[in-house]
Amino acid sequence: MFNANKPDSSELPSTGRLLKSTGIAVVIASALLVTVVLPAEYGVDPTRAGSLLGLTEMGRIKMQLAAEAKAEEASVQPAPVAPAAVVAAPAAGVASETVLGVRTDETVLTLAPDQGAEIKLVMEEGARVAFTWTSSGGAVNFDTHADRPGTPYHGYGKGTEQRVEGELVAAFTGSHGWFWRNRTGEPVTITLRTTGAYSEVKRVV
Amino acid sequence: MTATTHRWAAWLRTPGGILVLGLLILFLNGLLTAALAHGVADGDKGYIQETSGFLFWPFLYLGAKHMVTGYDHLLFLLGVIFFLYRMKDISIYVTLFAIGHSSTLLLGVLTDVSVSSYLVDAIIGLSVVYKALDNMGAYQRWFGFQPNTKAATLVFGLFHGFGLATKLQDFNMSPDGLIGNLLAFNIGVEIGQLLALGAILIVMGFWRKTSSFWRHAYTANVVVMTLGFILAGYQLVGFFVA
């Protein structure tokens, strides 16, 4: 009836052996739970094994991202929170250097340890912006990306650097910019200089 | 209480019933969390998007976690070893499955082949259906011959690997350290598979010793097949709706 050979009972493992295997499984599972799963999921690391393997950082980041997501959900998107609070002091005093739709801005922001921030430029498809950003402290994580209604994420590149100079070419009409996360353990100041065709600098996070 | 419900209640108390029930819970949990997942990346995806460079142990862990919590792969694995009790046979089939999914996992990510994850996951659901029917002896009864079970395990392994690759591509891994992280993930997948296999084999070992195994083997495969159909349907609808 089945696609199977019926085993002789002598071919099957004995109950004692199965019970022993169950015991071993419980021991292995408990050990992995404490040394690997708890650090990697919750940043809880009683044995320090997780820190050794780099898993505790994963758990810490996950917990933090979850807390941030929860906080974001709780604050029911209050109308644009004064983006000017941190952002956009037009460079060198000369009020908006708008020559043929080209403008220049210098944006300075400070990131506490583990804090993240995101600056986006409103750009038309194909528009170009030359940019330079530097971190006053060590290298920070960055993710250069874009979004628009219907496209929540379009990546241009990411990594860990102290200074990046480049050109951003808008893949579509929408918001294009940088997300930084300070994992250095010390506060850092990020200075972003942008020159090109964009209509607005906004702080998203 | 009718005789039928009584038989079902008895079946649910067997180790096999508990195993299938456990997978069912994992399965529903997976469906629900997938449905609730929102655009903001947190959890594993958020972590991967925020990191770059070679991170051996974290990616090894993520590979193992993906396998241990991946109900689709576990269901197929359960189907494959359902009637296998000799360690030699088990290792041959599991190795074939591993060769299959490793090659397409590596190839898929490195060549950046983009296949619809819905279609791949639908085929993975159908692989579960196929294996359950295979166990029930359906092909021998319907077509009068037995398709090669080793070849089927290898070929479906290739599809499972594509499924893994589309998940990883969705994670937007940094190109910095990609190959090392990918290999770590793959090693993790195999470790996770062995851990899950160990647990499945122990439960099956207990069940196989009871007389209820042969009485309920057919029903168990019908349940596995049903889950496979749900998976395939869920993914196919996703392909057209999402």
C-alpha cells in the first residue's frame, strides 16, 4: 500500500536509546538556547558566548529596532515635526544659492550612540546631486536609498565609512537620501553637504 | 462520539500526531507573521540591512534559524524521511536534498537571478504534496511505476534552494563580505537542517515503534499533503494579489 519497506522491529532503535537521544536533544537545545538563541534574539547573554560570536550585537540591534518601530507606531504620525529643528542651515550664509534650480545646503546633525537619523532630498527623476558627508568620530553605518509612494525602499548602497563623497542620481521622482546609524559607542556629528537639483531637505528620522 | 472522531482523537495522541500538530502550529504562525509583516524592516531583516562586512557567526545563526523555523522545508524533510529508518538511507536522502538546495542558494544569490518568490514557494508547497503522495504509494497505484525518489529529492532540493535565495535577496545584503556571509548562511542552513532532522527522527523513532504508526501513516501523509496544498495555494494567491 505504501512506498515503503516495513521495518523489522529489531531494526528500530530501542526505547532506551530513543529516551537517551531525547535527553541529549534536550541538553543540546538548552545549551544552544542559552549560548546562541537568547543572545541573537534578545541580546541576553548570560554565558558571554554570544558576545564572543558577535550574536549579542544582533540581539541588541533587533531589540532596539523593535522598540523604535513600536515608538513610531505609537506616535500617530504627528504632522511634519518641524524639520528645521536640526536641519538645513544654508551653507556659507549666502541665502539659497539657487542658480538654475541648483542649490547647496549644509546639514549638521548629532547622533548619540545607537541613534539613527535619516535625511532625504526631494528630487525629480534623473536629477543629480553631488554630496559629501563626514562623521566627526569613527565610521558610521550608512544606507543610501530612496522611496516614493508605492516603493518603500530602493537601495543605492550601504556600508560603514567615516567619509563618503559621491553623486546621487535619482532613479525616480521621490525622496532620496541617507540613513546613518551610530554604532561607535561615542556621540558623533555628521556633516552633509549637498549641491544639485532638489527642492527640499527633510529629516525623516 | 462517532467512531471517526474517536479515531481522530486517538491519532492526535500518537507521537506522529503531535509532530504533525506541532508543524501545523508552526505553519499557521508562519502564515500569520508573514501577513502581519510591515514595510519597516526590523528583526533579522533590519539587522542585515544595518550591517556590512563579513559576519560569520551571525549569518550562520540566521541560516540555521531560517531552516529550523521554515515550516515548508521541515514538512518536505518530514515527508522524505517518513518511511526511512536506516541511518544510511536517511543520510543519502538528506545529502541529496542539501546538495540541491545549496547549489541554487549560492547560484541564485551570486548571479542575482530574480525569480518570483511566490512561484518558487508555491512549487515548494507542491513538493510537499508530491512527497506525501509518493509515500502513500499513489504513483505506483495510478501509473503503475515508482518515480525515482532520489532524483525527486534532488530536483525539489533545487527549488527549495531558490526559495532560500529569494529570501536572502529580499534582505538586501551588503555586497561587502557577501560571499563569506552567504557561505556562512549556507553552512547554517545545513546545521539547522541536521538539528531539525534530529528532533524529527526522535519523534518518528518513538512513533515507529508503536503499532499505531502503520495504522496512521496514511492519514499523516494526507495531513502533510493538505498542508502542502495550503502552502501552494497561499503562495499562488499571493502571486496574483500582491
